[in-house]
Amino acid sequence: MSDRNFDDIAEKFSRNIYGTSKGRLRQAILWQDLDCILQGFGTRKLRILDAGGGLGQTACKLAAMGHEVLLCDLSGEMISRAQALAHEQGVSGNMHFVQSAVQQVREHLDSPVDLILFHAVLEWIDEPQQVLAKLWECLAPGGVLSLMFYNANGLLMHNMVAGNFAYVAAGMPKRKKRTLSPDHPLKPEDVYLWLEQIGWNITRKTGVRVFHDYLREKHQQQDCFEELLELETRFCRQEPWVSLGRYIHVTAQKPESQG
């Protein structure tokens, strides 16, 4: 199996993803959608799978709300950091941790879960359609998938705005193997089709960072963050902005009638 393991660059991941305005914005927009998902379940305690949960920020926040969360990740270093965060925040009692590839996580579940988080993982996987089918098996009828993936359209736009014409003409090959640049940028239409073919009903699409990365004056990403967040929120669920986000967050439900 050649899916990406972040053991070697966990610190870089923490610093460059969550320690920046792009990480703050990504989490803010994502939580707008997650709040809506949680409201749809009412007040009951949920069983949640955070597949490829990384450092555990989202999982710990859900555990703090009283939900039972299983975080799995291929990286032992990520698991250790997530466990430390859970202990620091006092939510370890609502969390379980498994070092496992997503493809094998069903073996660690006693029963299907109500909600699956699968954020910024699909673009690192060699066979993404098969993994989505595996996650379907982990979800209870009526359950919800929260899927965020790296958008090939956003990568193209980012490079064109930067004037990297030769790189785009060459097909935007990944230059270095051990970086935070995803291995397999995904076309939105492909992901939507895979979900629908498996059986999910897509209920919401949200562009994540539809403006942030394209700003000419980069200092505005930090200096004007609140204003930027307000505008991102206003436009991120409308086309064409959804399809231009650096990431796209898809909410999809497994029908009640499905096993």
C-alpha cells in the first residue's frame, strides 16, 4: 500500500497547515458545515469516525461536545499528537485511537457509525473510489459523510494566477515526493460521480478558500482575516466559487433504506 504517511513531516504539517491563516479559514468554513450536520442529528450522542484524523483538532472538539469519536490515522506520530491533544483538552474519555489505514478501519468498529469525517485525505490515496466504498460500509443508514478534498480546479487557478504557464502546460506534475502538496488533486465532477455511484445523496457543496489563496496582497490573508472570512462565507456555497475553492467540502447522506 503506498498511501501517504505523514510520520516524517508531522511537525511541518502542524506548523504549515494549522498555524496559518489558510488553516484558520479552512477550519472556520468547515465548522459552519459541521454545525449544520450536527443540528440535523438533534441532541443525541453520536458515534463518529474521523478517518485519517491527523492531529485531532476536529475530533477533540466533537468529543468535547459529548460525542464518541474514533480517530484513525496511518501515521503513528499523528496518533501520538492527537492523543496528547485529547489529554490536554480533557476529552480522552470520549475518544479512541487506532493506527490503521482507512481501508482497514471497518475491522476496528463494533457497529456502523452515524458520522464519518474524511478531511484532506482522499487526495493522498492511490485508489480513492475504492476507499469511498469502504467508508460506505462503515456508515449506518441515515448517516452522514463529511468529505473534504483537494480541488484540481483550485490548483490550476492558483498556478495560472502566479503565472506558472509552463508548469500548467506540463500537466502540473508534483515536483517533490515528501511535501504537503497532495499526490492526487481531484476533479470535483469525478468525486461527485463516485459518491452518487456508491449510493450517497449529496446534500451540500462548499468551496474552502475560494478567495484567500488568490489574493494579490498576501498580507491581507492575515491583516484582513475577519473581513475575508465574512466574504468567503457569503460566496463559498455558490457557483462558480464552489468549484474554484482550494478544497471542496461535500456533505453526503446514506439513505435510510440502504444497508
